[in-house]
Amino acid sequence: MIVLNLAKPTKNDPSFYKRWEIFGKVYNKLDLSKDEIEKTEILVVDQYTIVDLQHIKLLPNLKFIASATTGHSHLNFNPSEHSFKLVTLKGDTHFLDKITSVAEFTILLMLRCARELSPTPFKLAGKRVGIVGNGRIGSQVATICESMRMKVSTYDKKNSLYDLMNIFSESDFISIHLEENEETKNMISWSLIKTMKKNAYFINTARGSIINEIALMDALAKGKIGGAALDVVEKKIFINEHLPNLILTDHIAGRCLEDRIETDIRIIQKISLFSSCG
């Protein structure tokens, strides 16, 4: 068997490809021989790997697509329409409770806003954070913020738009932790952003498509909010702007070596279980 690992290597991880050798020989490029293509049964990807249907058609004997993520928006096709099995971490609640790198990075971005973007550096204790999306990561962020004596407001599906507008208008920080789907696309609209306090900060470690990014950039450029720290962007408009009240990072919130190793091992265990059962 051959494993085609197209995921982005984590820095200082010498076993990134080696741990997949439990299944067979590992390749990290698409330029395989005909024989190698025939033997490829596992494709390893991550959120940095965009996979189109044409890539899948090149691998006629594919049995598994492995992605150490909870979603699969990086796959430009419907996996359920194919014979291979998609193996992710979605629904793996007990395991995912230990994966805290995105929540920790969110706190780091809050601290950077407070110390780097604010004209007068301030502490987080006593400030109010509005957490939009109270799932696993949102809940982890809430727990950390409460331990730092911050005031926490949360929003999820059971809340109304009125509740969400109140959270935006009252919070010193807005932190986005929604899943990417049709319901959440452009959910954070101009009408919400314009209710934010002038000295409030916007944090996004979820997905850029959830935000009306043009409205957010306009608010930043005109000084209508204190600033923003974005780990994800949908459009390139932010990258070409050099706004003094904007922090941009390159989708690195989840790129923690310890968590990457644990999630890879978990996916490998799940594939091994599926293989032994079928």
C-alpha cells in the first residue's frame, strides 16, 4: 500500500511522514508512476490542502482520505458521493477536548491587541469578551477568559439576532468560533460590526467566509473600532493593506506540534480500526 501525504508539514516534526509508514510507503508529491498510483489507498490532507475532484480521479483505488480536522471545506467535492471513506475528527468530542492550541492562540491575539494595537496598553481582567460560537473551541476560550477574570458573553444557535447585536455592542473583544457552512457565510455583517464600541477589538480564528470582510476593513480603515487580529481571511484585501490597527497571522492557530502529533495519531488509529473491520 502507498500513502500519499499532501498535508503541510509542521515545523520541527521529523516524524511527520514517518508515522504514516505503519500503512506502507509514504510519498508527498503527486507525480507518481502508474504503478504507484494504482497502489495508493490513503490520501492525507489538511486545511492547507485544497483537493479537487480531478485529484481524486487520479487515484482509482483510493480507500481513505485522512484529514486531522473537524470540517472538510478544503475538499471541493462531496465525499459521500464516492466509495472511499473520509476520516476526520468531527464528532470526536472526548479526544478533541484535549486539543487546545486554537483557544490558546485566540488568547494570544487578544493580548497582542491589548498591548500592541491599543494606544494605551491595558490588561484583560475586567474586560468583556463576546464569544460567537460556543462549541468546543469557543467553550475553551470562555474557560480561559473566565480564569483571567474577564467577563464572558456567548452566542450560539439558540440565541437571537437581538442577543448577538447586544454582544457586539457591549463587548471589548469579539471572538469568532463558528463553523463554516451556508448558514454562517457572511453572518458577521456590516450591521453587526458597526454596533461595536470604538475601542473594541475583533478576533477571528475560525474562517474568513463568516465575516463581511469589506465591512470589517472599512471599519478598521476609518477607525470605527479599535482593531482586529485575524488568523484567517477569505479575500486578499487585508494582505494588501498596511493598517496600523490590524494584526494578520497565516492560519497558524492550530499549528502546534503537540496537537498535530496527537491528531495525526488519532486519525491513524481510526483508519487502522476501519481497516481491521472491513
